[in-house]
Amino acid sequence: MKSERTDGMLTDRVYERDGYISEFSARVLECNKYDKGYGLILDLTAFFPEGGGQQPDKGEIDGQEVTDVQIVDGQIIHYVANEVEVGKEVACSIDFRLRLYRMQQHGAEHLICGLIHKKYGYENSGFHMSDQEVVFDVSGPLTKEQIKEIEAEANEVVAMNVPIYASFPTEEEARNTNYRSKLDTYENIRLVTIEGFDVCACCAPQVSSSAQLGCIKIIDAFPHRGGTRMTLLAGISAYEDYEQIADNNQGIRELVSAKRYETYDKTKELSDKCQKLLEENVRLKKEMTDIIFEKYKKILDEKKDEDFSPLLIFTESLDNVQLRNLINNCTERYDGLVAGFIGNDMDGYRYIIGASKNCHIDIEGVTGLKELAANLAKNLSGRGGGNDDMIQGSLQTSEKEIREFFK
């Protein structure tokens, strides 16, 4: 095995051998002007450049923020705002908390995918790491139970504290090694081994043992393009996620008076009761609407044939659905306007106004419901709209002014 990759790159990639280096000194080999600042090539670096679905490291070089790290034309470019003298020895530092987070997430993804590959033969077909979580795809379907089993196995491997290390095989050695890779290549590769459980081609920094991955939790999984897409958290981020869930669970426990592991059962019990109450509420609302309709049905039956004056309904007890149903029932029996208002003088009114197909609009200057909505907006501080069968909206006025308008 080689001790490092040999591919003509000017910079010694120390992050490939040791992911725990967070402070180091380096010499500036080149400093070139780019659109987004100055690009530095160093003789060595612990900064990981963006690649393989992972964002670049953050940190400082010579007291300047490193805004980006990319591989350009086969060289690692560190972007900073100001020019740095070529040949200068510069102090460099990396945001190690972010580095550790990414090593834990990335290593956990290696372990999960390695176990899936070993057990089911599926390949890792996609990977993306954000600063919140890791999303990755495998090439075959997995049930909820299978995912739970894989997750449990992964956490057992964490507890075993097996070594994790990088190696740099020759082309011949690579051809004789069984490892996972998205690319069909054997030349100048870097392999990351989780001893006894996975070997995978990878360019990113990694922790040095499985125990350093911390707890691994798959927080989401669903079918995706014939395979399975999963989201995981590991280490510090898994702990932080657990803290949030525990706090939420404690809040629910206090609300529903449940024991620590009984929040679902208690919440389900209350949800079922609420559903029954909602169904009973719907039934009672229908009965209430029917009772109120009988009242207005009597009023309509007593109207003279030539009387098409608007029927006005004021209520605080009905909701929009009830009022709409009431108005529909009335317009089936009456060819004048039926206007319903929910609210009071202090808070204003929501209105629903309906008309039959043969409606006689007995309001001066109004020929249709759309025109009526515009008049309400103009004269009664209203907002609303609709069509020629029904309009709805709101009014900031009094019952007295509404009755005066419809005279």
C-alpha cells in the first residue's frame, strides 16, 4: 500500500490521512486572482475541498476567512478575500466542530450502506450532506423492519469500537480488493475501511474508530426510483435531535398526563375522543341548521308572491358551512336575495349572499351579485367577491347600516 495518493497535485492532502488536524502551518505556492477573490494553492492542507456530495471545510488562512475550497484543474484552491504573498508561511485553522459533525454523518452513512450492501447487495446510488442531515439512496427496496434491523446493527458496530482507517492501494491491489464505489476505477484511489464491515472508495475525512461516530439514527425513509431514500443523523446531531424530541415529548406528557413511554397511547386515546366529538358536533350543527331553516322557511312561505325583498339572516351561532347550507336551502324556495351575516357590530361581519337562477334583485342600481359585492365594498367598508350564484366576504359596519343598505 502507498502512504498517500500520487496524482500530480501540488498540495499534500493531510486530511486524507488524519481527519483530526484542525490547526496547521502551510506555505503559499500560488496566489491567483479569481472573480470570487484570491485563490491560494498551499504546499499542504487539512481543508477538505467540495466533492462527493460533501461541502468544503470552513476556517481561516492567515487570519482571513476561507470562503470556499474547490479542486480546479487538478489543484486545491483555497479562496480568500485578500492577496497573500507567495512563499509565505501561513497559519491555518479549520472549524473542527463542523468537521467532526461531517465526519460523524459521513462515516455513519458508510456504515449503514456497507451493512445494506453486505446483507442485500444494494449499491449506494446517491449521497448529499447538508449542515442539518445526510440524505442518501440505496438501489433496492427496504421495509420499515429491515431498516430498523440495519440501524440496530450499525449501533452495535459503534459499540464495538472497531478501527476506521484510510488506505491508498496500487492499481493492482485495488483490482484484488472487494470495495464499494460509484466509479469503475482502480487507479490512484483512496479506500476507507470500517474494519470487518465495510470498504468504500472515498475522498473525505473520517473518524478513526466506529465509537467516534456516536449514536446513529435513521429519521426518515421512503421508496425512491425503485430503491430507498433515507435520512440519518449521527453523533452530536443525533443527540441534539433526541434533545428536541425529548423536550417535545415532555411537553406532550404534561398536556395529556402520560407516562414517559405512553405519550402515543394517551394521545391516540384523546384523538379518538376528539374525533367522536367532532362527529357529534357536525350532527348537532346540521340539526341546528335544520331548526333555523324551519324558522326562515315559515317567513318565506308567508311572503306575498310579488314580494322579492332580500331575506336577511343575522347570526353569531352558525359557521360558514352552516350558513352556506342555510342559504342554499332558502334559495331553492325563494327567488329573491338571501343574505347571511355572521358576527356583530364590534368585530364586523362575514357575509354569504346567494341567489336562485330566476332571482329578482330588489336593490336599486344592482343587477347581479358581482355588482352587489362591489357596492358592499364601496358603501359598507367591505371586501369580497364570487359569481352570479353566490358571493362572500366581510364588512366592517353595523347591523343597522346593513339593513338600511338592503331596504
